[in-house]
Amino acid sequence: GEKVEQHQSTLSVREGDSAVINCTYTDTASSYFPWYKQEAGKSLHFVIDIRSNVDRKQSQRLTVLLDKKAKRFSLHITATQPEDSAIYFCAASMGNYAQGLTFGLGTRVSVFP
Amino acid sequence: GGIITQTPKFLIGQEGQKLTLKCQQNFNHDTMYWYRQDSGKGLRLIYYSITENDLQKGDLSEGYDASREKKSSFSLTVTSAQKNEMAVFLCASSMNSYEQYFGPGTRLTVL
């Protein structure tokens, strides 16, 4: 089955700087790549996604890049703020939305002043 | 908007005990999911259901049963709790799309 690897377990960034989280996947059939955020003591909530028919998607300070050839996707957070501190999970879906998501292990992002 | 409710919030069980976790959603979503979150291991899919009375196994289904009694509810049963087991069980739902909405979780501790 699909495997998603999230390459950084932790990431510290100075407030105002950019943060980049990288993920790779194994199944070429995967076509949907969402990112979820989990703040301390809370559940996951959706932040942004990208489908395989595009290679870039931006939403305010968040940008997702997808490189299908390398089976790699990344989340870029610009102008980081303290409220960006959280665990970020990348995920992939093997094509059929109903089959659920395969998650990476998460990256703990800490934004310091 | 809608909400996903999970009960109980905390569940303490004994080794070998059968334990049931419940999930309710009022989004009117068709598909519901159960994930297990272990510290340092991310989320793993246990079961999912695309409609009432449907059940599909995920990668981690061994040791669990599930039941989709009606569209709005999805239960998960740990058939025999393992000693020292600790995990958070997350329920999610989606409406014919990839985006999933997650509940607050049930934290399981087995003594």
C-alpha cells in the first residue's frame, strides 16, 4: 500500500521567516495530497490540499508544491506567526476518496520570537 | 456548519476487556472513518464506511470491530484491550470528497 514519509520530525523557525515541510509518497496512483494541522491538545483540521492535475496551489500564506516525477510534495508557510506553531501532517489518497488517507508521521513546527 | 462528537473523551480499560468508542456527526456526510494516533506514529486507518451498514477494513483493522448503525453514527470496538496500550482514536467524516473533518478524539489507556 501507499507509504508517506515526512522528512522532518521537528522544525524551529523565527517569527516572520518561512517554513518548509517536505513529504514523499510511494504510490504513483496517489492523486490527492492534503495537509492537516494539529494544535496542542486539539484534533486535526484541514489547512490546504493539492490534486495531481496541478503542481502548485496557494492559499494566503500557505503554498503547496507537488513534483509528481519525484513523488514529492511540500508545504511552504511564509511570514510565520506564533499561531502557526503546531504539528503538521501530510497525507496522500490512492485515488478513491472514500478509502481514507495515508498520513505521514507529522512535523512539529515551533515559531519562536 | 457541523460537528463531530466522540464519546467518551477518556477511556480507561483493563487488559482483555472489550471497549466501545462512539462517534456522531451532524454534517450529513456519507463516509466515516476511524483512525488510531500513536505518539510518534502518525495516524493509521482502522475502518471506514461509505454508507449506512457498510464497513471496509483499513490497514489496522485486526483487533477491532466497527458498526455503522445509521448515517450519523459510527462505532468502534476494541475486541480485547492490550495491557499498557495508549492511543488516541480519531473519528472523521467526509461528503463524497477527499476533505475529512475530524472529531476531538478518544484517549484510551489500558491498565
